[in-house]
Amino acid sequence: MSELPAVRTILRNTLQLGARADAFSASTPLLGHVAELDSMAVVAVLTAIEEHYGIAVDDGDLSAEVFETVGTLTTFVESKIS
């Protein structure tokens, strides 16, 4: 089962995007396209993901590509919980 709906909800709540997040698909660009997603917000989103899934994300697991699109972030989450 895809984690896309949960990732979209985490983004909506963490970045306070409201209904804007409802239109997010796997191909929606994030980093550099969603103004609310600055460096501090990346940390907040990662913290929310860790808390939601009960996982730990190591700094070495991260790159800008993880936050390229909603889909790449979802794929990252799915790889961490599998």
C-alpha cells in the first residue's frame, strides 16, 4: 500500500498548507517549489515522519533528491518502513 496519502497529510500539517496539499500527487515538486519547505521545515517534516512511523532517519540517508517531489519523499519513507 502506498504511503502517499500519509506523506501528503504530514506535509499538509507540518507545513500548514491546508487544502493546497490536497492537490499534491507523486509528481508534485517540493524543494524549491513549495515556499514553506525551507531548511527548518525539512527538519520538521523529517521529525514528523519519524514520529508518525516510529523510525529514525540518519543524516547519511538524506539528500536533496529525497525532497525533489512528493513521490521521492514517499519512496524514501516506504524504503525506511519496509
